[in-house]
Amino acid sequence: MDMKEIKKDFPILDQSIRGHRLVYLDSAATTQKPKIVIEAIQRYYETMNANIHRGVYHLSEISTLAYEETRKKVAAFLGAKDARSIVFTRNATEAINLVAQSWGGKHVGEGDEILLTEMEHHSNIVPWQLLAQKKGAILKYVSVQSNGTLDLNSIDSLISERTKIFAFTHVSNVLGTMNPVKALVEKAHERGVLVLVDGAQGAAHLPVDVSDLGCDFYAFSAHKMLGPTGVGGLYGKLDLLEEMPPMLGGGEMILEVHKEYSTWKSSPEKFEAGTPNIADVIAFSKAIDYLKKITMEVVHQHEKELTQYALARLMELEDFTLYGLKDAQHRAGVISFNYANIHPHDLGTLLDHQGIAIRTGHHCAQLLMRTLQVPATARVSFYIYNTKEDVDAFMLALIKAKEYFNRGTRSAR
Ligand SMILES: Cc1ncc(COP(=O)(O)O)c(C=O)c1O
């Protein structure tokens, strides 16, 4: 597959920003959308729009069918054996909150422990803090070593009789570290501990087979994998989902409503109260088609090559600080760094003036920033539409930013 051709499928990338070709290097925040996804949203509203699961007329039937077909497609894409184990949510954040509130609300009590890691996105910390505060539970954290990997040797001693769940990210959105999910699941399960994997950066960039990984829950966001915003999902083992109470009550999730109580449907309907984001779920199926055509193996390989190429050039720079593994073989396509004493926000602005979009700040990972002992970093992240030319443009812009910054600080003296 000619990866250079891929860019043409993304209309947004065919534009200039401040007189420069747009180079988008912030796909870990959200990915751009291929034309087929954008067109699917428009087609839905022009030809199919109707509420699902409730109409007996044609439009409602075809919308329902397309919505449920997407569920089957997502299940197959993630290796889930049964489509009923995929619950659509607004995003990965909501999926994690669903597990914390519903499963955690039922199974976590006073003095119980929840194991997290220091490299988690706030989305995989705050929901557990809310649960722990409500229940009097205790949070423990696996620490991050100086090379950007988890201290795996500490896990045995961090798990106790009271540990109920181990929630960790598949791939760090700051360091690009890919965690050994299968081995961690085995370790946790040996001790009777359930596992939630935050797959926001995993499902988008790596081949994922939840059945093979053995995890109990896997959360993901469509917008990070070429799909629309406002759609995400939770894979959960069916027996766990079946015994979990709903998080939200309302229409479509009930079997019967009485004055004092209601009964509800089984999974996934039980967790999808109210009218869902029908158009965007249906358009998400086009994103999955697109990724499947390329294959996740090629997606990962492409990002690895770009990361290797970028890292080799970055490491030659003076005053360059890399966070995380130096070895591109073992990291995903995310590079966090600081450069030449330029504050990341200033660097981001200087690069933006050259058409380069990067992310700066704490990346919703303040615990990790404290471990790294920095308030913020600059971050570039790659996806299938990025090329070596993008890396070259970024490198050139970086060097110019330093020159510009040095000129500015010299004249200020
Ligand atoms: C590792 C990780 N987890 C969770 C999230 C939250 O994703 P969302 O905002 O789509 O819920 C992100 C978003 O950047 C992420 O990188």
C-alpha cells in the first residue's frame, strides 16, 4: 500500500495554515476523518434519519440495522466473540466511568483497593477517585521507571487480598509505552483481580484482540480511530455486563416500568438509555472499514517507521530531552519532548506559525508529569496519513523555532 496516497482521502489535510502546508501531528488527541466517514454522516441525515429500535417503518428499520451492524463490526474488529459485549458510549472516558460507577458501585467496598498506574490519562484516574471517595476504597499506583515503562516487578506486591480491579492504559498517550496487556491480565487474574484496559490509544494504533488479551473490560474512542467525535465504547465480558446495574436510566433500556421500580433489558441496551448518537455510530463503521482495509498491522508498522525516523533525527539535536523509551521498536507513534529551554506552549505557537500542529501541556496526565518532574511537554503523534515529509517539515520548523527563540531572548537582554 502506498501510504502517500492515503493523505488524499483526508480533505482537511489539503490546506495551508498561515501560508504553510498543514502538517497535523496531534492524532493522539484526535484523528482526522477520511472522506468516507464524513460522507456517511451526511448520507445518514439525507437518506436514513429516524430514531432506532422503536419505529416500525422503513427508515427506522434501516437505521436500526446500520446501527446494530456497526456494533457487530466493532466486535469483530476488537476480537469480541459476541456483539452484545460492545456498549456504545460517548467516548472512552464515559466507558471507564460506566465500569467505575456500575461494576465498581456494586463490587467495591470500604477498604477495597483499586490498582492504577502513574502513566494513566485523567480519564482512567478520576472515575476511580470518585468511586474510592464514595466507598472508602484505596487507590494504589504502579510507578513509572525512568525509561518510561511500568515497574512490572512491583505489581505482585501492590496486589493484595483487597484488590478488586487493575485499570491501566494499553498505550501511554504521553510516552508511547505499549504495556504488556496479556501478561498483566494473567498476573491480575491469578490473584482474582479484574482488569480494565484503557484502549483509547490502543485500538486506534495496534491490532487488538480482546479475547486473546483476556481483559475483562476494554474502553475506546471512535474519534481517535478515524471515526466521528461523540462515539466511544466499552467491551465487557458478557457475564460481567449482565450482572452490572445500568448507569443511566431512561427510554429504551427498560423492559417494564412500574410506579416504584423498573426492570431492564440485558446488555448492551441496558447501558444505552435514551436516543444514542445514531449518525456517528453508523459513520464509525466506515472508519473501521477503512482501517481494516489497511490492516492494523500496517497501521502499526507505518507509525513505527515514522517514529524511528523522527527519533533518529531528534536525538541528534542539542538541547533535546526525550521522555520515554529511546527504542522506536517498543513504542507507539507518540513522542513527548522538551527542546532548547523553550516552554512547550511557546514551541507549539512557533510551530503553528509554520503550519505544524502539535500538542503541548500536561496531556491530561498530571501524575506522569510529576513523575517526569516537568510541568509540561511538547508532543507529536503520528497516524496513517503522516509521511516522512511531515517529519522533515517538523524538524525544519523545530530548528527555525529555536533560532527565532534565541534571537528573541538575545534581543531582550
Ligand atoms: C490514554 C487515553 N485514555 C483516555 C483518553 C480519553 O479519551 P476521550 O477524551 O475520547 O474519552 C485519552 C484521550 O486522549 C487517552 O489518550
